[in-house]
Amino acid sequence: MHVQEWLETIPPVAIYALVGVVIGLESLGIPLPGEIVLVSSALLASQHGDINPYVLGGCATAGAIIGDSIGYAIGRRGGRPLLAWLGGRFPKHFSEANIALAERSFQKWGMWAVFFGRFIALLRIFAGPLAGVLQMPYWKFLVANVFGGILWAGGTTAVIYSVGIVAEAWLKRFSWLGLVLAVLIGVASMLIIKNRAKKAAAEAEAERNLRAEAPLEPVAAD
């Protein structure tokens, strides 16, 4: 059964709760299809007047912010052993290559990685826990987390809802075209992320090898 068809079988209150919980767990660091659930729910809201898009966007935003904050706290307490444990439980998402890519992004962009990470599936899972592991100051994380959560969750809900209202007939007529485009975009994004992850892992491995091969400085005698 398609996600949207399944959502049509449950009451609006359950949809609000489901969106908030799934996005919250994804932001916490558990690989779940938060974006798919949000997009499907927003599109469903455009077709059914009993689903309030403002409440839906609010639940999505709250789930994103709260989930990321919990992930930050867990990452700060668990440290790098937590990433190793997650790698054992979710090797596809928390592989060494993906962790290296996310860590390089944080080192380069800092709090902006948390903000823009909302719009990238890989970083959306990593943002909270990794920010905690890397000891990012909480106030910086909180600012990026709140504004990123509002823009991503609220913005996604608003855009998908508006598109559904304006183009419902067009989407029904040319749904196959939208499906093809979505698949192509998804495959291209996956290939780009995998390529960057491999490069990041290779660079990290090269840096480790250089540090291991570097001669130790002699200790001066007293």
C-alpha cells in the first residue's frame, strides 16, 4: 500500500502524531523516512479539508527540533563510542564513509551544517548526535536547530500543500511524470552522496596514515 493511501485510512490526529514522532526519531538519529511521511501528509492535507496544514507543519517542526535536541544530548553523553554502536546497528547509514563526510561538513561549516543539514537526508540523521559528539556549543546548535527545523518542516509543508491545491488535477493526469522525476532526482542524490562519502573516507584514511607514518620528534634530554 502506498504511504498516502495508508494515511487516508487513519484520523487527522493520528497523522499529526505520526508526522511528529517519525520526524523526531529521524532527527534523533534513527534512519526513518521522515521526509516521505511529511510530503505525503502535506499532499493529503491539500486534498482533504479535515487535515489542518498549520497543525501539520507545527507538529513536523516540533518533532524536528525536539528530536535533534535529544540527539544532541545523547551524542554529547555517548561520544564516539555511540557512533561506533550506531555503525553496528545501522551500517548502511552510519558507515565510516558517511561519518567521515558528516564530520568534515561540521568541521568546515559549523552550525551551518546543522541548519542546512535539515535539507540533506544524510546530515538530517547525523546533525543532532554528531553535533553533540563534536562538543558544539549548545547555544549555537539550538539556534541552527530551531531555525533549520522551522524552515525545513514548515517550508516543506507549505510548499507541498500549495502545490497540491494548485496542481491537483495536473498531478493526477501526469502522476507518472512526477514519479519518474522523483526517482531520477533520488538516484542522482544518492550517487552524489555516496561519491562524496567515499572521497571523505579516503581523505580521512590518508590523513590517518600520514599521522601514523610521521616520525616522532626526539625528546630532549635533561
